[in-house]
Amino acid sequence: MMKLLTALGVLLTLHIASSNKLVCHMTNWAQYRPSSAKFTPDNVDPFLCTHVVYSLATISSFNQIIPTEWNDEEQYARLNSLKNVNPALKTLLSVGGTDNGISPFIGMVAKPERRAAFIRSVISFLRTHNFDGLNLAWEYPGSNGSTEEDKERFTLLVMELFKAFEEDAKDNKKTQLLLSATVASLRPTIDKAYEVNKIAPHLDFISVMTYDYHGHWERTTGHNSPLYSSAVDSGTHVHHNINSSISHWLALGAPAEKLLLGFPTYGRTYHLISSATGLGAPAKGPADAGPYTRTAGFWAFYEICDFASSATSEWIAEQQVPYATYGSSWLGYDDERSYSSKVQWMTAYNLGGAHVWTLDLDDFVGSFCSAGAYPLVNHLRMSMGFPPKPTTTPAPTTTRDPMADFCRGRPNGLYENVADKTTYFQCFQGNTYLHHCQSGLIFWDSCKCCDWP
């Protein structure tokens, strides 16, 4: 069949060098947040990021990749349908997490036959659900029950996955599946967990978790994601910053063009216990949980906007990040200014791009921060020099053309135009867009494509 690429121009508009990736994570537990904080694939802007990573799948006792939520497979379909809107978008499924503090990878990587079974299941699962690749979220393998042997076994897994993805693409004449990893940022964990120079050649990109450097588990305030160390840092804390983490990855042999800098869309909170309010102030435990994320010590950016409106904000010049205080609550967070500073640093180091944790923690609807949808990620995209997102002209109207209302209440997708089979409708977020088939073709609803009559 001669299937129509619904937006060929989008491919040209979004042609961005492979060394300039914007990889955005979304989580399958964000669907359970209340009210306007509930997030599903329908909230993903298909033109915002170059890649979207769906978190999180896990590994069964039979060494098979499996979903973790009851509706994951439905969510997969809704996310991957966005590639009908933007054919340049790439999607990956992330697998990992922990079970009672133990990585689900540990048992699987222990024996060659278990790894082989897992790899077979991965290829079948990704192809069945129309993902473009796999993300390995074995983030703290050196600190949750694993050993030096597991470090070597992780290398074997990466190498074997890459080889299997190559063979699958060749045998089935398909585009090769992408392989990426989300990795630790603290030096002791990096040294225990990864044979960097051995895994890097086989990964398309490496997302370094340059956040969670400090939090309410400490006795004094510290920033969640500082660019540099501060004067109050001592001991190993002098390495709890972006500059130190990325420098270490580079020193161990990671190519700069494969490293992605992590940009958090959340902040970390503390409960102050003295009149001091600056960096390094005495603290005990977290501030109150946010009304939507409902997690101690952790606020989404949309919750931060509400707090910041009445708080006192300060800029930590030596770390290039802000913090805010109100009463006994202390918050270290990121904003547009700190994002810009980090992008400048990232560019100076010639890194491969950025990854965002997560889309669902930004003000994705635009109802909290009065700055439009996705204020942080849109600012990041602009700061990285991406071209403007493409705009599609809605179906023209005169007085009140019924065609303009066609998509009201309909799910995103492609629909036939019964009045003119040489055209078809695209519904996206309630808006109606009219597309024309190539000359001589008509739209067939059975395949959602243009083909010969």
C-alpha cells in the first residue's frame, strides 16, 4: 500500500541533528494524581520533544518484560498514536525500578539464558506495541544489593541487546530499535555500577540523572540540581553537582555526544528548624507534601508556582539555581533562568542534549503558572535552539462550518471525510485539521491511510 505520511513537512521542520536530543520522560503513575494534575498520553505535545520515554515496565520472574499498570497497553497505543501527528517523534519504553529496594535486573542478568529470554521478549514487546526503542532504568545497581559481578553482567546485557537489535533490524528489514540507559550521577555509584567505556559504544544515548543531589534526608538545606558546588559543601558533597557528575562520566570514557543532561521539573523541600533560611540552613525532614503529588519533600513545578507566588525567592549565584522560603518551608528548584544557565554549560561541553524528568511534573496544561502549557520544557526547547514548533491551520470556516466542529468530543486520530474521500480529518485535542490525499488516492478508514480506489 502507498500509505500517506500525514505531515511530510513536519519531518523537514523537525530535522534536528542527532547530537541535539530533547528526551522527555512520562510516568504511568501520573494518571492517578487528582484533578487537573492527572496526566495521560493525551497530554503529551507531540512536537515538544524529539523522544518520549514511557516509564515504567518491569521484569517478571520468567525474565520477560511486562507492564506494571492495568492499562499500560492502552496507554502505549495512545502515546504511539501521536506519531501519526508527528512522524518524527520517537518513543521508548523504560524498564527497571525496584522491588523492595532490589533492582529487577539482578536475577535476570545472572545467567546467559535468562538474558536471552529477556531480550527475545523485549524485541517482541516493543514491535507489538510500536515503540522505537528500550530505555534501561537500572539506575542504582551498585547500591541496592548487587555486586561487582552484576556490573559486568550489565555490560553483557547492553552488548547482547545491541547485537540482537542489529540482527532483528537486518532479518526483518526494519529500522533498528534504539537502546538507551538512565544512569546515576553520584561518583561512588557510577564507579560501582558501570563499565562506562564498554557500555557507551552500544547505547544511542545516556541520560544522567543530574538531580536529587540533596533532599530532606539531610540535616541542612541543599539544592536538588545545582550546576556547581557551593561554599557550604564539604567531604563527598563537593561532588554533588552537575559539573562534577558529567566530568566524571567523560573521564571514564563516555562520549560527550551521547550524554544527556538531566533537567528536573520538580524541586526538593525541607522543614527549617532555625531562623536561618539560606543554603546550608539547619533543617529536619520535609515541608508539607504538595496537594497533587502528595509526596514528602517533593513538589512538581505546578505546585512550586503556587508556593513561589507568596514566598521569598533567592538566587544561588555560585550554583546558578534558585531557592525559595516561606515560613519554615525551604525549596530548592529550577526555573527558566537556571535552565538557561544549564543549557549554556551543556553546550560548552558539547553534550548530546537534554532529558527531562518529567513531562507530567511541568505545568503541562498551563493552568497553574500563567505561562502557557509546559513553560519549563518549552523554555528548554527554545534555549537549546530548536526551530519553532510547526503549526497546522485548522479547517477553514465561513459562518459556522460543521466541519470545524467535527472533532469536538472525538479522540485524537484520523477520520474519513464522507463528503470527500480524497480528503480526511485529523483530530488533535478537539481541533479539526483537513488533509488531502495524493493525486489519484482516496482515504480508507480501514487502514487510516490514502490508497488507490
